[in-house]
Amino acid sequence: MSDYFEEIEIGETDAFGTYEVTEEDVVSFGEQFDPQPFHVDEDAARESMFGGLVASGWHTASMTMRLLVDNFLADSRALGAVGIDDLRFPSPVRPGDALRVETEVVDKEVWDEDRGLVHCAIETSNAEGVVLTMVGLVLWERE
């Protein structure tokens, strides 16, 4: 992504990854933040609609955020997000998956004299397909 808000173009895209999902991470996150049986108990997960252990959607969002920071935001003029629109988890993430992220700038608007708001569509995928979609609403430094 470009340095300043004024340089960002609607339609601009990027792709990066990967994040390797481990069983230990799925269970640890689940135990701490979303202790439903299909996130923390392999036997119970096998009996669930998922047929096995799956990551919490919130864990999927967190892994996506890690990829975004490491590959997209850390060296940018992004100032933080004001929200997320249309967060969806169309397919589960399982231990052993490798996640990849694609982004597209879908809109932008002036926020105030110092900042602009960038609407960025984000799609996270594994080898099977899309596992997360959302639109990040990110404030960006203006020139």
C-alpha cells in the first residue's frame, strides 16, 4: 500500500501469507477466548458438525490481523482502524492449514484534515478456499 492517503488508489490489490495454523494454537486460543467444545476438545469436535477441531472465528480474525500487520500495515502510514464491516467466516480453519490474505481498496474518503478513511476488502483463504471476508475501515495519514 502507498505511503499517504492521497496516493492510495481504489482498486489497489495486494496478496501475502502464509500463517501456519497449529493444533496447539487452536486449542490455546479456544481455551482462553472461545471455549466451545469444537475449539478445545478433539473428541467432542469429531462429534460436532465440523467433524474435527476447528479454530474460533475470532482466532481466524486474529491470525488474519497478524498477516496484515506483518505484511501490510507495519511499515505504512496506517493509523488504526475505526471498525470492520461485513465480517464473515464462510468455511472453518483447521490445524495444519496455511492461511493467505488478499486485500483490495474498495473505497476511500477524507476523514478530517489530517486523516483519510480507507475501506479495504480483506479475504483470507486456505488451500480449500475462503475462510474469512471483511471490510476494514482504516484511518490513513494525509500529506
